[in-house]
Amino acid sequence: MLLPGETHEEMLDFDVVQRLLRPYREITQDDIIRTTIYTFHARIADQFRIGVSSWQVTSHI
């Protein structure tokens, strides 16, 4: 996740990756195969299914 003021380019830099991982373990350049930025979009439904679902009907047969 990029925080305000952080850039994609900055987060792909080895020194930044090393600084972020330092609390967990020491890494070297050889430990990193590749770096990339992933985008995550969470969605929350306004409304879930209404009524009886098919699995509830068939589970009682």
C-alpha cells in the first residue's frame, strides 16, 4: 500500500525495500528476485442475497 507522498518508483528501490523489511529480517540484493506494486480494490456490498439460497434448500433433503 502506498501512503500519501510515496511513489511507485520509490517503493521499487532496493534501499526502501530493505528499510521496510529490516524489522523482520536482514536482506541483500540477492534475496530480491523482482519488485512490483500491486493494486487492491476492496468492495463491500450494499445488500447481500435476500431469501433462501439453493444450498440451504438442498442441504435439508
